[in-house]
Amino acid sequence: MHNKYRKFIDEKEAPTIDKVVEQFSFRISTHMLNQIDKNNQNDPIAKQFIPSIQELNVTPEERADPIGDELYSPVNGIVHRYPDRCLLTPVHVCPVYCRFCFRKEKVGHSSATLTKEALEAAFDYIKQHKEIWEVIITGGDPFILKPVTIQTLIQRLDEIEHVETIRFHTRVPVVEPHRITETMISALKCNKPVYVVLHCNHPAEFTNEAKAACAALVDAGIPMLSQTILLKDINNNIETLSELMRCFIRNRIKPYYLHQGDLAKGTSHFRTSIAEGQALMKQLRGRFSGICQPTYVLDIPGGYGKTPIGPNYLSLEVEGRCQVEDFQGNIHTYPPEM
Ligand SMILES: *Cc1c(COP(=O)(O)O)cnc(C)c1O
Ligand code: SF4
């Protein structure tokens, strides 16, 4: 049935892996499938999308709703945690299912696509909440929707005066770049700023097709930002991470977030320690251009939101003075002593 992953897994593990995908959806786009090097045991694309028996290993701290979205969902399809912005999740399907997804128990159920009525209720909620300055369309992957549907979503938000910014979070430009057609680009046109945040975790995802898709978006005047999940044995080394940040900049995408892996069920084999993430951030700073620096963030379990967890360079102030560390690790007093 799922013969797309069969050729990448150990025959003996197949029955177990068939069980994994009953619990956590499997899907990979043809474009991503074609990038996998079958002879590379550590292929960064295969690691992200091919299911493994390790997903059955659920640790005690892992949970179904790792970042507490449900606590902040006033109506179906809306997550309103921060005062000035909310998420709108019209779909729960994606062209690929990342094995580490923080919504891995939710994605893949097309029945969770918002009905017309639910979508109206979501728009009503946004209309009634005048403090909502930005709407972030996410999912699932919203760019899996037909351009005409995207255009309608944008038009509806354009009509709401207090919504000044529209943001999409998507993986489509890298995982299924041919969806970024001229029709899609025109569907994204709006009088209000439309930002696109690209989820990408490894330089190998920047194929020529992906580069062309990103260029088409940026050429159309759409600012792009990036988000990356720190993933063990995929991008948790300075060579890969710095190259990924440079790939973003080369493609006119500003690095935005580097996420600490969320506590989604069966994802411990992907998680690194926060100390490791901080050490990588220290290596990025100073040695790589300032525009290559993402913010390292943790989404606090329980719905408390994202918080920066990068390394600290400044000591507490004592008698008006503190100690500050430079990028080479040397300590200085500030203000300097006379
Ligand atoms: C991540 C997230 C956002 C966006 O946060 P930014 O820091 O503005 O990128 C908004 N709402 C919710 C519920 C989120 O989880
Ligand atoms: S594309 Fe995003 S929402 Fe979809 S499976 Fe990957 S991380 Fe999850």
C-alpha cells in the first residue's frame, strides 16, 4: 500500500513501520522522493520524511498537543495566544508529512479541513477581535489549497480593516515547488502586506526548482522569512546550519526562527539539547554575517508561547557594571572602568 517508503526501509521492519503510519500519516511529494539518495544511510531528506520504528518510542514528557494550541482555540480553525495576532488553520493536510511535526497527530486528516460554516465562524471571530493586527495562515500547509481558495481567504482578510498583515507558513516552495505557479502568485496579491515564512531544514531542500519557486515569490514583492527546526543528525552541526542560513540569504529569504524541537509524541530521536542549540548559535554569531542569524526559540509546553532561548552574553549588573562576552569568548566590563 505504502510502497513509496518500502524501498528505503529494512524489510524486517516493514510490518512495524506499517503500524507507525497508521498512527502518524505518511506522505511524500514526488519532488522530495526524487531527491533521496538511496545509498546514503544519513540522507537528510529520507530522515525527515521516511517513517521509522523509532516513532513508536514515546517518552514521558511527550504529548499530543505539545505547544498547547487547544487551550487557545476559541473556535475551530483559530489559535489566539498572543493579543495582536492569531493563527488561521484552514487545512490539516500537507504535500509531505515531516516525521518530527509538532502537529503530527493532527496532520493528514482531510476531514479536519474547515467547512464553509466553520470558516465563516473563524472570520467572525477575527472581525470581532479588533486587537488582531495580523493573521497567520498555517495548517497543515495552506499552500496545498487551490490558488482560487487562497485568493478568497486573502480577500476576506483584506476586507477586515483592523487586520493589517497576512502571513503564510508553508513548506510548499521547497517540497512541491511546481505549486508556485503564476496563478498562485497572482492569488497572493493584496493591498496589505503578505509575508511568506518558509519551513526548510537542510540545504539539500534548495533544489533548482525550489530556488525558482522562492525567486518567483520574492520577485512578486512578497517578503520571505525562514523557519528551521533544529534536528539531530540532520542539521545540528555548524557546517550544515550555517550553509542553510546562507542558502536562505542567497535566495533572498531572511532567517527568522530556529526552533527547539517540540515534545511531539515519538520524536525524541530528532531532538537535541538546548545547550547544544545555544552552542551552535554562539558559533553562528560573529563567524557568519548578521543577516544569517535566526532567533533560537522554544515554544513552552502548555500554551505559554515562544520565547528566545539563545545564549546569554551579559551578566547581571553589579554596582552599575556588568560583564559582557564578545563573539570570541572574551569577557569585558561595561561600562569600561576608567
Ligand atoms: C508561533 C505562533 C505565532 C507566531 O508567532 P511570531 O513570534 O509572531 O512568529 C502566533 N500564534 C501562535 C498561536 C503561535 O504558535
Ligand atoms: S509541512 Fe509543517 S504541518 Fe506539515 S507535516 Fe511538515 S511540519 Fe507538519
